[in-house]
Amino acid sequence: MQGIFEEDYKNSKEEVEELDSLYELKANIDSDIEEKITDILYGKLKKMFAENSCLEWFEWVQYRNYFNDGDVCHFYIQSIHFRIKDQEEIFEDYDNDIMYLDNGEHPDGFLEDMEYRNLIEQHNDIENFLREHEDILEDIYGDNAKIRVNFNGELEIEDCSDHD
């Protein structure tokens, strides 16, 4: 077995400075990635609101569970939901304040209603994008966060650390 002291290793000031510059480069790349993800996400949201005037707001909740039966707790996009303007009048038999497409909490027939087909497709596209970039979204918005985008483009970020 070869020991780690059998080779010549570099430990000069120049090597440490080179490492520091690599960390700086990595930080710049990370920042560029965050900016690109934000630009793409905001573009998708802007398009969804522009093409679906019925949409009042869209939000997602992201956090790391506090307990996972002894296993490592991972960061996730926990839920994605939205609200339709005048939802109570349009869907009189639906008594929930918000709609979740991923767990079936929406009015009967909503998924089949052609009026909302574009909204559903864009919702699914944004959901896929959010889930694909969860690790970066944690860096951007933080852990234990509820992110809401209103119809006027206003972005609200709230703490949601009171989860399980």
C-alpha cells in the first residue's frame, strides 16, 4: 500500500493562491447559474401570467424536513399551488382556497376543462423546472421558504419554518 508521504506534494504560497482563485471562479460560476435559473424561471412565470389572466397567484414551498425517521433530511420543493381569480364563484362546489395539481386538490373537471389547458401545461412545465433545480433554488430563496408570485409580478418570500 502506498502512503501519502511517498509523493511530492505542493504546499507553496502560489498553490494556495491558485486554490483561492479557483474558489473565486467557482463562486462566479455559481452566481451566473443562479442568475440564469432566475431569468428562465421569471420568464416562464411572466408568460404564464400573461397568457392566463384568470391566475391570481402562483406559489411554491421549499424546505428540508426536520425528521426523516433517522435518515438524512433532504431539501425539496414540497408543494406547488395556485389560485384562480374569483375562484369561489367559478367553482362553487370547491371549498379549498388553493389548487394543487400534483395531489388532486382541484375542482372536479378542472383538468379536463379546455379553458385551463394552457395554465395546466405551463404549471407542469414550471413544476418540472423547479424540481430540476431544487438545489440552486435553496441557494436563491433559502430553506423554509414560501415563494409567491402575484398576478402583477410582485414576489413575496415568507418564512415557513413551522412545518413538520
